[in-house]
Amino acid sequence: MTKPTHKTLTCDVLIVGGGPAGLATAQTLAPHAKTIVIHQDREIGKPVRTSGGTWVEDMEALGVPSHLYQQIDEILFRSDNRKVRQHLERRKCAVLDITGTYQWLAGLAHEAGADIYTDTKFLHTVETDDGFISEIRSRSIDATRIESQFIIDASGTPHAVLADLGLVDKPDRVGVGIEHEFEIKSADKNRAVLFVGQAVKSGYGWIFPAPNNHIRIGVGIIQPVSNLSPRDIYNAVVTPEFLESYGLELGPPVQVNAGIIPSVPYDPKLVFGNVIRVGDTANFATPTVGEGIRIAIKFGRILGERLSETLTQGCRSPLVRYELECRKALKRNYGFGFTANERIATYDADDWDKSLDRLARLDEDEVVSLVKSEFTLSMMIKAVGKQVRHKLFG
Ligand SMILES: Cc1cc2nc3c(=O)[nH]c(=O)nc-3n(C[C@H](O)[C@H](O)[C@H](O)COP(=O)(O)OP(=O)(O)OC[C@H]3O[C@@H](n4cnc5c(N)ncnc54)[C@H](O)[C@@H]3O)c2cc1C
């Protein structure tokens, strides 16, 4: 990458945030428009702020190479007094090598022609007649300003651009998680665990075997529903007895990963004039388990295509289509999922035991749909029926 010497850079589209959403957008946009991605961290994919659980079917559809994920054949769901094993015959889970995957995405964006500047933070923008003049602070380039016609806010939870322009409020309800990554001495590398109940009130914990003989153990909670710290919960939960109960022998610690994700209702408004949002800034992560990587990549690529069409055709209708495509795929499921999220955030141990009893009656497709927030009509009818019965008969 050549180091620009001008104080002001110019481009068609400035993408703020080099996470999966920003990088995927750059991949499909850069062949058609001069694209700059700025990313505040020193490296793409480091530090890790996510746990990387996803699905083999989606990784294959998105073309993610298989060496970047660990395949999972079984999910063990555990509450205080119940265990439910779901063998995954056809619809396997996967756990990503996050740094490797995000750097692979950056490689695709770079090959497509995008300039990616790390250690470069978006500070502030001003709208002009021709677009935007954005102030940046960078340790990797000399520039202090970037002029662009469009800005994509792919900054995740900070909503850096939208908040700066006063276009949306930052989320007041968030998922906060911490995870410790270790080398594995001994573990079932094809089994993921999701645990719920008293110890992780308003959230859940996970054990994810990852590529490179690593394992991630973490907890996440919803704030302000809970005012506890995930770190304290992790320390209280992950004891030698806990590890023994899952047959885990850990090797040396690798790193600690921590992150924050919006946990608010899906808002279909994605286009604000020439500022567009994607990924966590657009609340694309699933309301059930907060899984957002595959969705950020998929709709990031779609946004890149639609914005290319807008720029080459000189009309805004492709951007309207971007909003509609996202709305069609997400709005109904996420509305339903968010209602479920609000309910389960208040569950006690008994509620979770009953919930796992219901889970045990579902088949593989239904369990996968539930975790992915892809609800079938019959699942919705059953859930609404249950709520009505609860209201009528207590
Ligand atoms: C604890 C936790 C566990 C999770 N587990 C999973 C999981 O198992 N599976 C899954 O699919 N999803 C998971 N998620 C969600 C997933 O991480 C997100 O949905 C996904 O990262 C969204 O991608 P993004 O590109 O929109 O945002 P991000 O990944 O947040 O990327 C945005 C980037 O923008 C950068 N940035 C922010 N502000 C600025 C600025 N001012 N200037 C320049 N750069 C800036 C940030 O440094 C950041 O790296 C988890 C989230 C958390 C918090």
C-alpha cells in the first residue's frame, strides 16, 4: 500500500469501519467506485471482539474457505437442571478464525481496488454541496481529511458517522460479552455448548471449539437489563468444576476477546441521504443469539452492488432496493425475535428448564431456525398461542 502524502484524500465512497460489514461492502463496490475504508484498530481482525459462531451452509454460500472455520456437529444446550443435545446431521455449525476471516475479507476488498487504512479513526464529518468532508486521525497516513460523495457507516456499535451527524441515537440496550481463548489440551472439538440459567441471568454462555486447536469460553449479558459485569460472571462460572463437567482440559491462554453489540429493535431505515448504514450499525445481528457476521457479509456485499449501480446509473432507486431487500429478509423475523429476546432476558432458572424441555421436542431444522432467528409461520403460531394461553389461564 503506498503512503499518500496529501493532507486531504478524495474518493467516491468513504467506508468507516473495517469489520465484516465494511470490508464486504468494499469488495463489491471498489471495482466500480473509488473506495476508501478507514479502520481505527492497528490491524484488521485484531483485537477480536466476537466469538465467531456461525453456520457451514452460510460460509459455503459466502465462499469463506473451510480452513477458516471449525465444523461443529453437535450443540449441547444446558440450563440449571436440563441438558439437551442436538446432533447436527445436515445443518452444521461452524466457529470462525476471526482474525483470519476478517483478513481474508480485507484481501478481497484490496484486490477489488479498495484502499484500506488501519490505525485511522473517523472523528467528524461536515456535509457540503458536493458530499462530505470528514476529519480523521491516523497513525498510518499523513492525511487528516477525506472528501467523499457517500459515507457508509460500518463502525458497529459506536454508530460513528450517524451519531456524529445526529441522525440516530446510539443504542441504549446492548449485549456485552467477554471470552477467553485457550489452546486445547483435551476437548470434544466438534461440540459447541450454549449454557443459560441463574449464573448468566439475562444472557448466555458458550464454549466454542475454534480452528487452530483453540477453544473460546465466554459469557454475554444484556445491559441495562442486568447491571452485572460479564467479567465477574465469567470468573464466577468458569471454575475447575465447570471445566471438568464438560470434559475440558485447557492449554495455555491465547487472548481475551470482548465486545459490545446493539440489542434494540430492527429499524428498516438504512439510507439517510448519502449516508448509509450496514452491519451492527444497522442492527443486523440476530435478536436470539446476537449472531451478525454472516449477515454483515451478505448485506455488505449487496450494499456494495446497489451503491455501484446508483453511482454508475446516476439514480437512487438501487439504494431503495437495498433497504427493501434487507427489510424483506430481516424485519418480520427480527420483530418476532426481539419480542422473544425481551422475554428471555427476564427468565429465571425454572423458565429456562421449561424452555429446554420445549427445545428437546424440536427437530434439527426447527432448532437451527430458532438459533438463526429464521422463524417459520408454524413456530410463530405456536408461540403466539402459548402467549394467549398464558394471558388467559396464567
Ligand atoms: C461478545 C460478542 C460475541 C459475538 N458472537 C458472535 C458470534 O458467535 N457469531 C456472530 O456471527 N456474531 C457474533 N457477534 C456479533 C458480531 O460480532 C457482529 O454482528 C459483527 O462483528 C458485525 O460486523 P460489523 O462489521 O457491522 O461491525 P464490527 O465487527 O464491530 O466492525 C466495525 C469496526 O469499525 C471500527 N470502528 C468503530 N468506530 C470507528 C471509527 N470512528 N473510525 C474507524 N473505525 C471505527 C471498529 O474498530 C470495528 O472493528 C458477537 C458480538 C459480541 C459483542
